[in-house]
Amino acid sequence: MARELADHGYYVLVPNVFYRHRPAPVFDLPEHITAEHRPELFGQIMPLIEAHTTERVLSDARAYLDFLTTQPEVAAGPVATIGYCLGAVLAMRTATADPDQVAAVAGFHPGALVTDQPDSPHRQIPGLTAKVHLGLAEGDMTPEVITEISHAFDAAGVEYSCEIYPGTVHGYTMSDTDAFDADGSRRHWERLLALLGSSLKS
């Protein structure tokens, strides 16, 4: 996916967010992930996710942004943060922590953007200035959660879209899983490229 995005002329950084634990590839994955594989895989990854605290997320985000902005191939100006599942949470945290450096946020089949914790990503939205697109699978967020995060975007004056992709399940962009949905993936690319085209320098 990163290579495909790079083919559109973008400089793409794909960090191993679990580098504190082990180098990439972090896990040995089957060629195709089925529903039967998911419990074991989630059993492996959840301890790493739980150890990836907000403090670590923000420290890493600062390093990633500092790296990107010093690369000679990267155009001057703000960047976009893009995430899938947990990555959508990391993308939102990066954008709210460094609003001057992030012009666009895209999150697809996102993880928990609204929680009851004091540092919930949706509570940081008042600091957000980027354009946002959230591409939800059916069931990713309850109507109440969609309403809550939409109210946060509205209150902050953020330009955003929050869309449920029909007929999809969580993970619909992942072509090596049973969750993959060709129509959902195609829609995700359309929305992502339109967001980047309207937000970043060519």
C-alpha cells in the first residue's frame, strides 16, 4: 500500500511502531489471514499495543516528523498522517499534537478514537487543524460514538468526513485477509487520494 501511494508521487514513511520490542517483521504471518488465525494473532499483538502508551506515541511521532521534514526529497510544508486500525489512533494523536505540521489525517477501519480515558484521541480534537477523513467499516463505531466524535470535529471547526463503507467489515483494506473488500478498498483509495490532493503540495 505504501508503494502504491508512493507511485502517486508521495514520500511515504512506514514506521515499525513496535521497534522497542523487536525489529520488523514483528510477527511471522501466514500468507492469508483467516478468521481462525485472528485469535492467536491478537493474543500476540495486544500486549505490544497495551505497552504502546500515549507518551511513547507522541515521542515517536515527533521523531518521525523531524525525520520527514529534513529529507531533501520531501516538499516543504505540512504532511499527512494515515492509519489503519490502531494506526488511525496514532495518526490522530500525531496530528493533534503537532497541528502546524499535519495538514491531513486519514483513518480507515479505525481503532478506538473515542474512549472514556482522559487522553482519548477525540478529547484532543480541539487542537486539530488538519482535514480529516474516517472510512469506517460497518460496526466499527456505534451511532453514539460517531455522533460524539462528529460533535468534537464540529466544535473545533475541523473540515472532516466520517463515512461508513457499505458491506465492509473491520480490516476491509487488507488484501491478505478474509476481511478484504474490493469495493471498500477502491473507495478508500479514492477518498485518500482526494484528501491528499486537496491538502498537500504536489
